[in-house]
Amino acid sequence: MVRLAYLNGWSRDKLARHFDQPINTVKTWLHRALKQIKRCLEP
């Protein structure tokens, strides 16, 4: 989902439709994923 959103430029609305999920769920998933990526990149 992160790849689709940030590398392919998919909107949250398009992601919600693609994954058949509410847009707020998609927002939460993206937020959590970005926090996990940030933790992985921290020294």
C-alpha cells in the first residue's frame, strides 16, 4: 500500500476502493506503515 501510495501516486480514495476498505482505515494503515518505516531507518 505504501508503494502504491507514494511511488505510484495512488490517492487514498483509490487505495480504499482497490482494497475495499473505508478511507479512514487506509489512512490509519498508511500512518502506521510510515511509523514502522521511520523506526527501521533510525540509528
